[in-house]
Amino acid sequence: MRQLTSNVYVETEVRGCNHGFVTTSDGVVMIDSPHKPTDALKLKAEIARHGPLRYIINTEPHGDHWSGNAFFDAPVIAHEGVRTRILETDMAEHVERVANFGPEEAPLLEGYTPNVPVITFKNGMTLRVGDHTFRMIHMPGHTLYQAAIVIEEEGVVFTSDNIFHKVQTWLHEANPDLWLSALESLRGLNEDIFVPGHGDLCDKSYLDEQGSFILEWKEYVKGAIDRGMTRDEAALNLNGLIDRYPMDVGQAALAPMVMRISAANLYDYLTGAGAPPQPPSLTLRPRGV
Ligand SMILES: [Zn+2]
């Protein structure tokens, strides 16, 4: 893992979300967890060298952020919606998906029980551990349950998937307008070392590019609706958007599916259609990254 500041360590190069931990004078606080069980066990060994794990904080409801919680013995803190989402997850299906990440993963998933958030917030909360302050700020956008985690003493922000830095943006359950507001909230913070949900580390200078891409997506789908395209048609003509960024580590094959479910979600958002049952072509992994 990379040491980002005196007390913050991050991993940005494995399959799944970016995650990290903070060493305090009273133990370690982990932020998000690895998607693959083998990565979780490696991280567990690494954290043990720094002290006892006190808390895990999850930034959002997608499985690549919380699957690995289960391999750690510490209470989890997250937005109330993250807890609800985990409790509603079809766990057999979830485990099967993660088991497919490699032959070493399946044995580690036997008897899998998720480590569900037991301390939850809606608008925000502050956690103090040792000499560190963790400020959780609700910032809906990529989903309705995103939170930015500010580590004040380190000048670091874990932004959640409201930032995909130079990798493809998933908008499959996004509210694009709230997302643009979230980016402005990130801009308003004092801290400027960003650990995005996916992609390499960045700072506020990337916010304009992230915002422009979300706007471009919204304009594309709005144009498709204005031209009378159906939801499926709008979701199948996205070449310019697909080619803009690479997918994050280990996801290259998912690009067409991700683009389709992103377009379908924005189509429903812009037509006010809510979330009707999706045709088979759009139901693959709707709760991914
Ligand atoms: Zn996500």
C-alpha cells in the first residue's frame, strides 16, 4: 500500500474500490474494504502491524466497498442507506459473483456473513479516535447514500465513487444533478488530497473534468429522448462515451454493460419513469461499482 501522509495509507491498484486506513494514537480506522477476500486478508495482516483495528467506515452501498468488511473484527459505520442496502442484498448471488474473481476466493467465502454497519448516520457525523477527527458528510450523487470522509488532521478526503479519476464513471443509479452539487461540496472543503472511489489519487483540479463528463452524459441522454429514441436505443449508441476512459482495474469486459445501465438510469431519471422493471439486456449486475 502507498503511504499518502504521515498516518494515511491507501490502495488504488487492486480490483474493487480504493480503500485505506488511518493510524491514530488509539488504533487504526479503515475506510472501505477490499472486494476480493484474498486482498482483505493481506490488508488485515498489514493493519495488524500498525495496531488494533477500531472502526471501519464505508463510503457507499456498492458491494466493492463493503464485501471485505466481513474479514475484519470491527464495528462498521456508514450512511443508514448503506446498512439497508446490505441487508437487502441477495447474499448468495453476491458471494457467487465475488467467488468468480479467482480460484483462491471461493474457499474464503464459505459461510460468508456480511459485516453490516451498526453505527449509522443520515446527514453526517463526527468520529474521534485518538488524536484524529473523521468527519462523514452525506453527499448524494453516484447513489443517494454517498458520504465523503474527511480526515481533518491529515488534509485527506475519501470521496467515494462521486469521483472516478481518469477511469470510466458508473452512473447506473446516479442522480446527476445531486452529483454535480456533491462535486461543489467537495470543492468547498478545506482539504485537497482526494482518494477517489476509483482511479489514482487526485485533488480539486479534477472536479471540473468529472462534472463535465456527468453533464455530457446527461446531455447525450436528453438529446436521445428529444429525438424520440427508446430507452434501449439510447443505451446502445454510446461509442463516444465508452471510449473516453479506460475501465478501472479488472473491469474492462464490463464496459458495454456499464454504459447500458448508466444510460438506462439517466433515461428513467430524465423521463421521470422511476425504476420500471428492466429488460434482460439491462439487468446484468445493476448493483456493481
Ligand atoms: Zn459505487
